[in-house]
Amino acid sequence: MGSLNAPRNHTSRFSSLEPTALDGPFALEAAFRKDTHEAKVNLGIGAYRDDEGRPWPLSAVKEAKKRLAAGDWSHEYLPLHGDDSLLQASRTVLFGSKLVSEIDVGVASVQTVSGTGANSLIARFAGKHLNPAQVLFPDPTWDNHFRIWRENSPHIVQRWYPYYDLEGRVFDFDGIMATLRQDAVAGDVILLHACAHNPTDPSQAQWAEIASLCEEKQLFVIFDVAYQGLHPATWTEMRGRSSISFLALALSLPPVNPSPKILGFTVSEPASSTSWFLKGQI
């Protein structure tokens, strides 16, 4: 008969797990926090901060929070596709009200958890339903793009197209066009940054040529739209290009607040929307 005092095996089921290395920008953020220099400046993860380095909430978000707190808003579970007011307002922001009224039946919208959620959803969808041979990313882009696609669609080959001409310090238009002509095949996925991607953007004329080539090559296009409002002509130009209705969009709204009701309220109210977008506050 065994002893009640027999030693137990306390080996954790997780003991074999290897720690994951920090993502580049977050590793830099961790190093910044450990740095004791009094005059240090954080130029790492992009966020609005005041002169003291504290988060600076946007005025449109502050106003939306006040209105939500003062109102009688439902706290029920959202539908599986997300908050309808947020989705409708986002479509209007992206395409413009005129185009939305014309093509609304052809636009499907789903709310996700920030840009990582949006990219994960579209990566899994593409891998399951579209079966592309490869996905093309700009060089540079965010590190999590590669990881998201590797985790959600590991069978899709990842390739890169040149984005930045280091010597000329300009957008490498010739590079991207040559790469797409040579390497892209029908059905491939290409990820494009819609606006304000570090360090520069295509011109409107270049966008038109890129769109034409993508259509010619029959590519499935994903726009990561993380920085709308950071360029004064961003939305005028984006709406001017919205005739490219075949494009599929992974809409990535900045995680300015965890409440989608705040974001939906902000972009759907005329006054807040003006403050939010036209004054470069998103």
C-alpha cells in the first residue's frame, strides 16, 4: 500500500515551452523603460503622448466618452459581426457616403480586435477559401504581419516587394512594379499600406498604376489602414481611388480605446467625426 506522504511529481505541463522573443518595437520599448537616462525620448511604438511621456487621449475620444457616460447605452452582447454603428461609420469614412450608397450591398464588414485581429482574420480566410500560392509584403512592414500569416496560413509562401529606396529616400515605385510583374501570379495576395506608412507613400498617380497592375495580374489586395488622418490629403485621395471596388480591405483602426461604442459614436457623429479626421486626430 502506497504512502500518503509519497512525493508528488510537480513537473509542469508547460515546462517544455520555449519563451518567445520580444517583437522588435516592444523589445525597444522594454529597453527604454529600463534606461535611467533623465533626457531619454521614446521614438519606438507609435502613440500620442504629452511632453511628460504620458498617453494623450484624443479630444474626439474624450468627447465621445462623455456622451456615452451621460447616455443610456446598451451593454448587451454585440452581434457576431460587431457593432453595426461602427461598421457603417467605418464604411463611410473609408469609401465616402456617395460610394457607400452605391455599393453598400457589395461591402461586407466585420469588427475585429485592432489590426492584429483584422490581419489574422483575413489571413485565415485567404488560406482557407482563396488558396493563393503566395502573399507579398512590403519591405519594410510590421514584423507581426509575417507571424500572423505564418500562424494562420503556414502553407502560403511569403515573399517581399521593395517599398523604400534607401539611397534616394523615396518610395521605390519602380521596384514594386518590377517585382509584381516578374513574381506575382494570378490569385496571389498582396498587402498594401493605404496611407502614411513609414517613411513615405505612393503618389496618387502611382496608386493608379499599382491598382491597374494588380487588376491585370488578378491579385487579391489587402489594405492595412492604420494611419488614416496622418496625411492631410489621405482621405480625399483614398476616396478618389475607391473605384477599385474589387479590392478586399483588412481595415485596421488604431486601438485608441477598447470600447467600439466610443469609436462608432465618434466617427458617426458629424461634429466628432470632423474633429477626429479632418484635424489629423487619428
